[in-house]
Amino acid sequence: MSTAAIAEKRPSSLRGASLPKWSPYAIALGSLALAVLIGTLGGLHSRVQWGLIAALLFILGTYGVSARVEGRRQAKDRVATSLVWVAFLLAVVPLVSLVWTTVQRGVKVLDVYFLTHSMGVVADTEPGGGIYHAIIGSLEQVGLATLIGAPIGVLTAIYLVEYGRGRLAQAVTFFVDVMTGIPSIVAGLFILSLMLIFKMQPFGFAGSLALAILMMPVVVRSTEEMLKLVPNELREASLALGVPKWRTILKVVLPTSIGGITTGIVLSIARIAGETAPVLLLVFGNPFINTNPFEGAQSSLPLYIYQQYANSVGSGAAYDRAWAASLTLIAFVMILNLGARGIARWKAPR
Amino acid sequence: MAKRIDVSGLTAYYGAHKAIEDISMTVEPRSVTAFIGPSGCGKSTFLRTLNRMHEVTPGGRVEGKVLLDSEDLYGAGVDPVAVRREVGMVFQRPNPFPTMSIFDNVAAGLRLNGGYKKSELADVVEKSLRGANLWNEVKDRLNKPGAGLSGGQQQRLCIARAIAVEPKVLLMDEPCSALDPISTLAIEDLMGKLKEQFTIVIVTHNMQQAARVSDRTAFFNLAGVGQPGRLIELDDTERIFSNPSVQATEDYISGRFG
């Protein structure tokens, strides 16, 4: 008798019963239908409740069906998979909802006119006007903050990773950690107190300083991690060629990690671009176009959104402008992120 | 061009831990000297003291003298960067710079040290790649990234990079341990060629390799775990492998170690 014949008669110990590939979708559809039924019969109006019931039914149903057909281990595996999916959907729903709402309400007044005109001669209650002054303010304040914060942050990280030993490095690390937790309003108050000492009026650069304070620890942290990822062998290879340490850092370590460092800097720019509190304190807001960040009040996108929304009682125009400015801000941050990804991919070691 | 190394009374530490103790030896110019010995006996540490790479490790420090043609590498006012230009190094794992092309990798030492004309650069790169037996394989793709080569080619690229700065001595820390036999053979052939110009010191765990490539062999050992490593004996390779004067050496190379 051949061995193949024996194998055919014996049930395989390696292959058990398994659910067909479409079963998760079927269970999902079934639990959704059941949830809608329960929802309508029970008189639940909130769609969120329907969704949660469907998610619960889906997980229970998956476990029940799978445990019966495939066994308990596979059932647990499937439940873990469905939990991950449910968590993913729960995370995505608010995100999509936020983007959708902003786009829906923002496109109403968002056009070239809106992007190229200020609020100079438009009262907050009237329609018209735009965000040109706020875009100028945002770009200048965030740009100057980046010019201050990014180099200091990157250099600090280089010190910590490449040179820092002992007490000083520990102290720097500790204070960077503390700075990460500074609320933005406190950074604003810090600069404000300096301004009061020197009896200065609000101006854009003061906001930049506060934003730079907020940006620095984020840049230090991300750059530190990126520099630590550079293999020590590369540093040693360069040093063994008789290259001084500073050139090794400049020509070998930094180019190897430049993609990650840029991503970190851009993410921190995205973080400060949405800061309102310090800008409110230090830059004050200004409906007119002021292109000089070193003198006179300016506006900025988050501040504009806040002020328009605060004045929107009984005025649909201000309300619409707030949403349109929000859409612009989100688009700005998203373009920055895409740009960072592009740079990271372009500069990545091949 | 090649230089003699005279080591006397060298002791190296990692922080409070003594890694190697009281090593004295002479490395002859234009020859291959192999270091063999069990793991942790300080071969690599000793090798790294010969171009002051040991002190790159946090806590690493050295006592004693290393004379390179009668000039002490650890003398007052000696610049470690200048030492490393004289004494090049090839590492265990191939480590080409990932952001650079093959050409740039070889040119790296010259470029990063500055003071080179562009026209000379191409010649030096070609000469170094020929010296490392790699030119024919890469001459058509010099602008491709160095990390795209095979492991053996990468290691020869690293050798080309090391010899491009024209050192007097070339230190090799287990250069073949991550390579297949054919790449190993290529690198061993290369060592035979390079020793006409350079003083070569190689650390290896492969005793056949030591027997094949080296003119002189040094055996290192340690008395026990946590004890510093010591030089047991240094002699012509033939004598070490046929009739060593210390029993421990014979036990180690005949596999009766321990």
C-alpha cells in the first residue's frame, strides 16, 4: 500500500475546518442590519449608538461563529483582528468627520478673493473680506519661529547625541522634557512679561519667540531619535579615515538622518502653526495688512478663526469666514506634511 | 611607505575594566600580521588602540606606548585625527556610507579631509578601486549607491575607501567574518597584494585564514572571564602553526582549548 493512500484515509491533522473568506463581511453586514433593526425598534435616534451596537454584535458574532466552526484559538484570533478593525474605525470616524465638516462649511466663502483680501474695511458682521493679512501674519510668525527654533533644536540634539556626557547633558535632557510640557499660554506669558518690562506694544516677532519656545523641545526630541538611529559603524568608518569629528557629523551623520530630521521639523511647524493663545497675547490681531513682523499688531490664521468665531453671534458671514480660514489652515498643515514626506523619501538612504 | 609599529607595555581600559594588559610587540612593515585568540581576549581592542579608535568608545583609555616608526601615537600633542590618516581601518561588517555613491564612498576620505583637486579625485578613485580588485565590477556604475553592492563587494569598497587616503598601516578587524568563501578568497588575495605597500594587521577567528594570509601570528588569551587579555606569543606563522613555544597556543590551534 502506498503512503498516499494512507494519507487520504486519515483526516489531516494540519488542516482544520475554516470559514470562507467572505465570512467577515457577511458577519459585518448581518450585525449592521441587526443593529439597525434594534435601533429602530428600540427608538434609538443616535447613529453613534447604532454603530456601537453593530460593532459589539460584530465582535460577538465573529467569536460565536468562528468558535463553533474553527475552534477557540482561531476564534480568539478573529476577535483580536476585529477589535483592531473596530479601533481603527473609531479612530478614523472623528478624523474623517472633522475634515468633511471643515470642507463642507469652509468651501462656502473660500475663493481667490477670500485668499487675497484682508478684513481692513469690512466689519465682522458684514459678508466679504478675507484672510490675506492672516496668511501673511501666520507665514511670517511661523517662519521666524522656525528660523530660531529649528537650528537651536537640531544643534541641541547634536550636542546630546554626539558630545553630551555627564551632568550637563542630563540637565539639558531634563529641561527639554520639562519644556515639552509647557502649555502654550505660559510660553506666551513668559514673552509678555519681557515685553511689559521693556514697555513694548504687541508685534509679530514676539509671537515668533513664544512659538520658537514651543517648537524647540519637539525638534530636539525628534532629531535626537533620528541621530541615534544612525549606526555607530558609520561614525567609526569616517573617523578611521582620519576625518575630524565635526566633519563626520556634518558630512556623514547628518546626511544619513536628514530625512527624519526634516520630518520632525515640519511636524513641529505644523504644531505651532495652529497655536492661538500666545499669538492672542503677543500679536494681538489686526484686521489690516501688516507685513512687518517687527512692528505693530498682526493677525494669524488660528487667531483669525478664533476672533471671527467669537464675533459670529447673529452674523453668518463671520461664521463662514471662520470655517473657510480653518480649511485653509488644515490645507496648509497638510501641504507641509506632504512636503516633509516628499523630502524624507527623496533624501532617504538608498 | 609602510611603517613599523612598536608597542611596549600597552594596557587599555573601558572605564574601570581592564581589557588588555601589558602588551609589547613589534609589527613588521610590508607584512601581514594576524591576531588570533578566543572571543573577549582583547584582539579587537588592541587593534583599535593602534589607530586611537579605542578612545572613541566612551570610557576608553590607554596606557603605554605605540611607536609608529619611532613616533609615539600617544605622545603629548599628538592629534588622533592625524594618527588615523596614517593608520587606516577596515571593520568587521561592511559599512559603506549609505548616502553616497560608489565613487563618493571611495572619495570620501579625501573629500572630507579637503585639499584635493577634482581632476585628481577620479584618478585616486580608479587607482583605489583597482587596488581593491573592484574596478572591473563597478566601473560602469560608479554613480550607483554603494549600499547596493553585495556584501563582499561592499567590503572591498570599504578597503578601497581605506587605501584611498594612502595610509601607512591598514588594520582589519575580522574583515571576512560576514562574507562567503568566494568573497573571502577575493579579500585574502587582495591582502597578499596590499602587503607590498602597506603594513597589514588582521584580526581573525579563522585559523586557516591566519595560516594562509599572514607572515607572523600573535596569539592572545585571557586567564578567565573578566580578566584582562594578554599576548601569549608572537612568532612566524609557520612556527606558530607547526611548533609553537607555548603550550596554550598549541592547545588553541589544535582545538584542545579550555
